[in-house]
Amino acid sequence: IYIWRLFFLFRTSMAGMCGGYGGGKAPSDEQVAMLMDLKGDVEEKAGKTFQVFDAVEVSTQVVAGKNHKFKVSVDSGFIFVTVFEPLPHTQRPPEVSAVVTEDK
């Protein structure tokens, strides 16, 4: 019965996390490099260029690939950038799927 309770508690606690974003954390060097490679696309979607462009925080969601939600420090405050990273077997590059600026 004790093991059954542990299993039930574990299963219940994990059920709320499936498909959701993990908590925000400092981005890895790999995540920062991926974002920097896409800076031009971010600027195009935002409709402006940024002198300051530093990833401050990232949350990740596992889907058919990964979504990375970045909080990025820019010249005038912060923007939020979502990058989709396809599964490796697709051989497709990461792409910017959304950019939210403070003025939008």
C-alpha cells in the first residue's frame, strides 16, 4: 500500500507538468548562441534593432522539439522571444516563432 501511495503521489504531481514550460533559469551557453544566431530575425519581427541584446532567463517546453522562451534585456527594457528548436532528425534550424515587446 505504501508503494502504491508513492506511485499515486508521483503520478499526480507529474501530471500537471506534462507539456508545460519549466521554471525560468539562466540560459546555457548553447541557448545563448542559438538566440544570438537568430538576433536578425528577432529584430525583423520586433521592427527595430538592438544595441543591447542579452538573454537573462529562459524557460523550456518539450513538444515535437523544444520551445525556448527567452527574457532578453534590450536597449529600452526587456523583450520576450520564443524560439522553436526542431527535433534533430528533421535537420531544420531553430526559428523565431514569437517576439513580444513591452510596447505591444
